Amino acid sequence: MPTPILMPALSPTMEEGTLAKWNVKEGDNVSSGDVIAEIETDKATMEVEAIDEGVVGKILVQEGAENVKVNVPIAVLLEDGESADDIDVGALGAGAATDAAETPAKPAAKEPAPAAPAKTNGTAAPIETAAPVKTAGTVVSTGGAPPRVLASPLAKRLAEQNGLNLSAVAGSGPRGRIVKRDIEKALKEGTGKSVGTTDAPAAAPAIAPASFDARLYPPESYEAVKLDGMRKVIARRLTQSFNQEVPHFPLNIDCELDNLLAARARINATSPKEGDGAFKLSVNDFVIKASAMALKAVPGANATYTDEAILLHRHADIGVAVAIDGGLITPIVWKAEEKGLKQISAEVKDMASRAKARKLKPDEYQGGTFSVSNLGMFGITSFASIVNQPQGAIMSVGAGEQRVVVKDGKMEIATMMTVTLTCDHRVVDGAVGAQFLGAFKSFIEEPAAMLL
């Protein structure tokens, strides 16, 4: 019998995703292990492999479809001797036919007639809106409300990218729904293009921000950029962490970098410049290693709060904040206390590169016991980050800079770096945070101590 291909769960916490791309089409033969599609989560794009073999009999969810629930059928595989006629979409489960293959569906049931007008004091109340009238791709209300366009998510995205007015495009999908082929036809024929006129009012932005008074900014004075999944998750989680759940507080300490910079220069000078063994350590590599060593020295800082218990983690799994287009992601150096600087450096470079291409796997950035955020390369000398739940603390690292310091009663110049530890007070108390920073400072100021 036909075998459904389900929307995969790419991580334990994934509930829905965007079907970004199909690598196969209906009629293609696939084998187990073939990459058939690409799925976008909030922070990564993952390849989906077939787990069965057969012929792609029907694609149920088109490219670009957003908010596709996990375990919803997205396509159907056929075995030898089966055909598309054997597919019963209705039997595949709820949601299986959501924006299915872009072929006209059976005629929809007739619209129900409008209800009889209610009476008030024996008189019929005035009818404010009439029954909707269907046009090509659009449901038009006669009550003054703006027309509602019936179009698939992919069609809407293509129309926005190509400047098409959807209300002028004829839809050939179910109930006049505009689908991909309608957009392609309109582009080919040159119909539906949004054309401005001198006497026409300025078009409102495609996205209407709702969190501010629209009277403050004329519509033509800004461009509204739609929130993607990653930015929504960042906003939700950090608001939850900062305003609702985590009672946080910062601790600051200054570290002298001169010994570390000298050691780094010596190591980099002796490293191969080319080939597989080539490497170049950064200050951040030392920071990650020193953080891991400090967490092992002060295990109370390597902890997570739950309603039932405090989790004391056995390893220092360090999340490293990486800025990517549209947001932030924290790939994790697992068991960082067991790794040398060279290995840490290689892992961070590799994961940062794949993070910017959104090619990280969820198990490479979900979890961790502690995070490091370094803005020193931007010249920022001091800042405080928001705790990345469920971790108990995050450390913010500023730029190293020459400052005048007092040593043995004399003023000297030293390269100093300010770090700020933001703690979840439910699990990391002030004394524990201070002990962690003291241990971190000792490792940074004497890097050789990390070898002990």
C-alpha cells in the first residue's frame, strides 16, 4: 500500500517547521538514504533522507509551506504496481492535504446561504454585510472590509518577491486558491504587476506592525521586514528569561591578558601555516577553555534550576554565541574541559562557519551548561547578556585594551579585559558566581595553569 512520508522531528523540542525545498518530484524513484527535501527550523536548514524506497506518487505539501506540524504526511511513496489512483489522501491523517499538490480539487460545497436577519422590536435589523462573493483567487466582502486573498504560502511569497498584486491573479486551485503555477503564469503573461500612479495613495507596507501606534510613522517612511522563525524564538525565549522566569544579576571582574597574549603569540608562531595541521588560536579559544576549567573548579556554577532539583552537570558544555544573519545561535563545545586549545579552536571555526550557513544540526546548538558571548572584536569593553535558559549563567566578554593599573603602588600599563557573569539567582548565588570569576581570572592570567 502507499507509504506516507511524514514531516520529521529534527530535534526533541521541534513541533513544526518550514518545508523549504523538495529535491524530488512526483514520479521520481527514491532509495533509502536519498536526500529528498530540506526542512527549515528556527535556526537551521536540515536535509531529510528517505527511509523507504519507491516512487514519489504525490507531493502533499509544497515548497515554502510554513508551520508544517511534525508527523503530518508531506508526500506519498508508491511500491511496484501501485499508482497515484491508489492514494487516499483523506486516510493519511489530519492536515495531510494542507496545500497539497497544486492540482484543481473537486468543486467545493456550495456556500451556505446567509442567515435570516435578526429582528429588533418587530423590525428587521439592517444587514451590515452580504454573503461573500467569490472572484478569481479572492473572496470579496461587500461590507467595506478589505478583500481576503486565498493563496498558498508559496504563492504569497513568490508574489511578494516579484511585486505581484494577488487580487489581480486568477487562481486555479481549490475554491479559486492561487497556487504556484498561477504566479508563474502571471509572470509569464505580465499580468498582476503592481503599477503605481501619481494619483493613487501610497501602498501600505506588506506587514503591519501591531506593537506600536501606526500614527507615529507614515507608512512610506519605513520598510517592515517579516519576522522569521529564528527571530520569533529569540524574542519569545529572551522575554521569558529576562522578564518572567529568571531572577538575574551581574558580576564583573577585570582580567590581565599580557601573559595570555604572549603565550598565544608563541603557540601561533610555531604552528604550521598550511596543511591539515595548520591552526591559529584566538583569545576566545582561551576564554572557552578557561571557562570550562573554572566550571570544573566551581561546580556550583555549572548548574541548571528545575522545580524539583538543581542539576549539577558533570561536564562543561560551553555554548559559544555566534552572530548570524537575522539572529544569534550558540553552537556547543561539548566536554570542553577535556579538549585542548587546538581542538576547541577547530570546532568553533567549523561550527561558526556552518552556523552562518544554517547547516548546524539541532544537537550541535541545543542544550549546553554555560554560554560565552564575546563582543570584543566589535570594540565593546563591557556588557551583560541575558541568561540562556535552561543554563544557570552566561559570561559576556569585552575587548582587551591597554589601561593604567596600579601594581605595588606604581602605575603601569597592562592589557585588561572586563568580563560580566549574568547569573540565574535561583541556582547560582553571588558567592558562587564570585568564586567562578576568581577561578576564571586565575586561568586567564596564567594560561599554563590550564595544563595542570
